[in-house]
Amino acid sequence: MDGGIKLCNFQKTGISGKELTGERNSDINTYITNVFIAGEDNMARNKYPELTVEKILEVSQRLFLEKGYEQTTIQDIVDNLGGLTKGAVYHHFKSKEEIINALGDKMFLGNNPFNVVKEQNELNGLQKIQKAMMLNQEDSERMTLSKNMIPLLENPRILAGMIESQKKYLSPEFYELIEEGIKDGSIHTEYPKELAEILPLLELWLMPSVFPATEEELHHKVMFVKELFERMGVPLFNDEILSMINDVC
């Protein structure tokens, strides 16, 4: 079989020498075709993995916003990827929950409000936190994905992913600005670390999809948070932020 495909290569796949003599040439041809197709798919998802991930997230974001998270399937995403297969998607993301969590991180990091306020030296630490909170709420697409389109209690892995992202990204950002506020005198607290950890969790507590509440009950919760933080030495919730929170909730 000089110049051809060696018999041992097919024996490893379970194709016998008898099959190579011609009795199952069509099966061999199918096998070879599948090998090359799989190879091309592996090249597509491995040659530039960051571009593949970016494409998956871009398509997923559009479909989640158009159809809703629950109504969008992995197959819908695959059908809009322009030639990538379901295997390519699962190579990077094990589930739709992993996609939405990665998408939330990407949207936050791509439009991080803390990076904006850190450059505004005319603001003190407290004002920077207030401005960052307002800019975060103004990111309408991310807020829509995280709040309105996903029944979080029915998707515990997404809820867990959100909490993990808040610990990883938001708490350190809050901590840095709280420390800045302590130094410049705009914040008075002995608990900067604890405050930095609890601030991101307030967003979850105020979500009706996680803690069901009427409009009146939500307003009461917001006023409770305002008073709580004032007593902690962080008068965070001015009239503008209160109005914004009430509108969102």
C-alpha cells in the first residue's frame, strides 16, 4: 500500500483489512470525509479561539435580546454563526448558562463605569461611587439581559454566576472607591471591606425576579437601604439615585 493510507491507521479506527479491499469503500470514504470535516471544524475553533468566542457571544447577545433568553436555544445560536458547528460552541461553553454569564462579564468589562469615574478627579470617593452606580444602570442592554429576560430562580447556575462575577469584579472596585472616600472625608466607616461586599448584592435583593415585591414594597426596601447606609457613614442614595432605582425597579 505504498503511497496510500496505511492499514494500521484504519485498524486503530476499527476498519478491517477486508473493508479496505473494496467491500465497504463507501464506508471508508464516509469516514475519511468526516475526519476532514472534523479537522476543519477543529481548525475553525482552535486557530483563533478568541475570535470564535467573540462571535458566539455577539450572536448570543443579539438573539437573547431579540427572542429572550428562555426562547433561544443552542441550535438557534449555531444557526446564526455562519458555518460553525454545535461542537465548536460546546468546545468553549458547556451550556447556555455559561454563555449568558460570560456575556454579562464581557458587557460589564467592555463598558466598566468604574474606569470612567476613576478619571474624574474633581469627584470625591462617595461621588465616584454614586456616578458609577448611575452609569451602570444606564447600560440598558446589560441591565435588560441581567434582570428582565432571565427567571433567575429557575436558573440557579446563572444566579450563582452573577454572584461570583460580582465578587470578582464589583466588590474590588467598590472597595477602592470606599477607601478613597475614607481618605478624602466623604465616607466615614470602619467597615470598608464589608460594605464593598454587600453593595453588589443589593442589586439582587432589589430584583423582583429574585425577591418578589409590589411597587410599594420595593419603594420601602429602597428607603430602608438608604437609611442603612446613612447610618453606616455612607450617604450613598441621593435623590437622583433614588429616582433612578425606583424607575428601574
